[in-house]
Amino acid sequence: RCDVGKLLLAGSCVFQWHPCVCTEKKQWYQRRVRGFWTAVFGKSLSTVMSVVLKRMSSSFTRAVELLPASLNWIDNDFYTGTGPALEAINKATGKVVMSSATATAADVEVAVKSSTEAFRSFRKIPAAERGNLLLKAASLLEERAEDFAHLETLDTGKPFYESVMDVGTAVDAFRLIGGIVQCYHGSHFDMGGSFAYTTREPIGTVGAIGPWNYPLQTACWKLAPALACGNTVVYKCSEYTPLSTVALAGLLKEVGLPAGVFNIVAGAGSVGAAITEHPGVHKISFTGSVPTGKKIMRGCSDDLKKVTLELGGKSPLIIFDDFNLRNAVSVAMLANFFSQGAVCSNGTRVFVQRSIIKEFTDQLVERTQKLRVGNPMEDGVKVGATICKMQYDKILAYLETARKEGAEILCGGGPVTPDDPELAGGLYIAPTVIGGCTDDMTVVKEEIFGPVLCVLPFDTEDEVIERANATEFGLAGAVCTDNLSRAYRVVSQIEAGSCNINTFNNFPAQIPFGGFKHSGFGRELGEECLSYYSQTKSVFVETGDPWCPFD
């Protein structure tokens, strides 16, 4: 009775628990609050409290239960950074779920020192044992796929079914690399008595910087080859999606990864710069935008660090008139609407042969309008929440520019307000199809990173190949046709590193992934990725007397 104001405040925040509060304490609190309100105010307010408690038990409850104690991880334990607080936000609701101190350059120093010490012993562990660690991690991650998917959806705003798929791709990377590294070897050269051989050796401490659209997947794509080759890693997650990578660190500790081999420092661009410029870091692996990639290359130039960059894209999808129309529409949607359109390889420039463009566009618009936008934890939702206000405003600005430049918004084209009031703080944009496009329009040339695709007509094969390649990017591309000779002929001329035929964004762990031109260099996945996280040592062995002209 004496402190009703505080109780009201506590009741309004009841579904934003501190990560250290256990389930039993939550249940005790619920019972006490319900009983107090009933005794003091009567049943009507007790009913109101029941509604609040029901909301607390919503589909995001499991993710909140899994929140880490800190967003930094050093020496196999949570680490308290010395930088400003970083708030982790439920993208679907816009509400803060936890806050943690970020890292500073001084904390990066601690992380690099830890990784440097760990490297001395970790590099000596046989490749088979390192591979087995990854295989164990793959199995445990697969076992806990739903928990990681809960965190990923809370953090990214993408639909839960997508997050489950993302965990699967992370498992695939660990499993593939954990297996093939056990047979990864150098070469032997017979020199007619004498001989030579090569070995693959680790580089040292790898600085890895991840994006916000696929935080867990990208972390595993970088970690798997780095650890398999005997390196240690200092990792910086995106400040927008820091949760699942910290959970991954705890899982790796469980399977026996030694302390210091995988350290995480949280924060914004200044933390990434501190990693990039640190003399104790010997390689940088970065996934993100082209401008940031260029900054990283400049930062690595002074001490000649090795660099792998997976950057942006504005990929072409070419659809010929002999391809099944329904399948063509399916491929266009696959190429554009996963992760709210925030996929670097997306085929946002959809070139359609003129003879079928009207029928194709009609079917595409009809199916796109049926896509459900809303709570990413609900079944049937295909488009979730945008990552942040800055990106939300950027996408809407591109759509406004498209209108001003004469393009036609065929569907979508603006914000969506979900019916559920709990989602009022989230940022939602309707999946958008733009017609009437020309190659010189801003939305056709620049990466939007949102659920927006542009339909462009073409007439001939030679014409569309030239137009498809008229971009600074070269990450991905695809051709859809029932003519196998044409498919091979066209895809061989697309200036992009990762291509599909008759599908899009299908990049299994067995094949390398990466770009040409301004989309970066180096490769993730496949056996080839191991060459970017190791270095070749050549050894010549003289089995007789050495030749010497100086007697």
C-alpha cells in the first residue's frame, strides 16, 4: 500500500527480466504481485496483472532466458568491458532486453594478449583434434538449434523459421571444416634423391568482424577455418546483433576449446578499428559494406596484415522466357525476401525477357502481396522487423527516390503497422516490387539492403550479359533457363564469384563463397577457405652432400 508507484513500475517492466533472474524467482515474483494487487485493488486489477504476466510468457520468453551476463568474452568467461553501455534490443518490439558495457582499445589489448598466449599451445594441437572439437561443437549446436534460433530472431528480427535455417548452415560449416581439416595437407616433391615438401601453418591471431544480418552463421563461417588451421580469434560482433555469438562462445567452451582461443569484444566501429590496427593481429576477416571494407584495408596496410573481405552486392538475376513461370517467380522471391531483404548476395536486379515480363510481374506482385509481415516468432510470418531506425529510414529514402526518378511501385513501398500493439515499437517495411526501372536509376545501381527488388526488361542474351555486368559489385548472380547450353554460356560470363543456375542464394558449405570486384576477395566455406586461414611453408631436404662452388 505504501509503495504502489514502484509496484506499478515493476509490473510494467515484468517481461524485461534481468538475465541473472532465475525461473523460480520470476514465478515467486509473479505470485506475490498477483496476490498483492488482488488484496489491495480487487479482482479487476488482478485481471490486468494476469494480462501483463501472459505477455511476459510470450514467444520471446525463451530468448530472454538465454541472455548472456555480458556481451564480451575473454579467457572462456564473461568479461566486463570498460566502454559505454550497449543495449540489446528486441527488434520485433523495439524494447531493450539487456544492457552491457562495451569494449575499448584497452579491452582489445586484453583480448589480443589472451589470444596470443593461447596461440602458442593451440597451434601445436594436431589438426585431427582441432577438427574433432569442431565436430563436437556442430553436434551440440544442432542439439540446441531452437535455443540459438530464439536468440537470433530476438536479435535480428528475422522470422524464426529462417533463424532455424541459419543455425543449420552454421552447423554445416563446423561439420564440413571439422572433417576436411583432418586430411588437409601440403605437397611432396621428388627431386631425384633429395626431396622437398610443403606444410600449411597457422597465421596467428585472426581479427574477425561480423555483420548484423547473419550474426551466428557468419561467426561460424569465419571461426571454423580459423580454428581448424590452428589460429586464435578475436571477434567483434555487430553492435546491433551481439547475442548469439556470445552464446556460441559458451558452447565452444563446453566442448573443450581452450581459454583464449576465441575472445569476443563488443562495440561499434572504434572497436573494430582497434582490432584492425593492433600489431598483434595477423589477419582480418570482415563481412560488411564496401566503404568499411576499404577502411579496413587501409588500416591493415601499415603492417601488411592478410585480409579477407566479403562485401556488398547488387546481383543480377536473369530470367529467360523458356523457364517455368511459377519457378521464375519463386527464384525472384528467394533472391530478395529472406532476412527482410538484408542479404548481401541478393539478386535485386531482376532481368526478365520482355516476352514474359507482364505475366511474370503480375504473378510476382500477387505472391509478394500475400507475404505476411509481423511478429517473427509467429507461424506464417515471412517478413520480420528491420534491424534499426537508421536502416529503416535508408530503405524508405530509397523508395522515395525511386518514385522521384520515375519508377513504379507495384506493391509494398512503405511501412507496415502490425495489428499487435506489442509490436508498435518495431520497424516493419512491406516487401516491395518496383517496375518501370532503367539501369541508371539509383535503386537499380545502389545496394538498398531491404525487401526491395527491381524488375528490368531485356531482349537478347548479349544485351543482358553486358547490363548485368555493368556494376562495381560482383558477389553473386544467377540465370534461369531450361536451355542447359545457354545456362552454362551465360553464367560463365557473369562477373561474380558465387553464381546459381535455376535457383538463387543456394550456397552449401561444400562450395566456396565470395565475390569479385568491389564485393571483396578471399573465400568462405569449402576446402578452399582453409587456404585463407593458413600459410604455406616450403622445405627442401638435401639427402646427400650439399653442392658448394666455394671450395
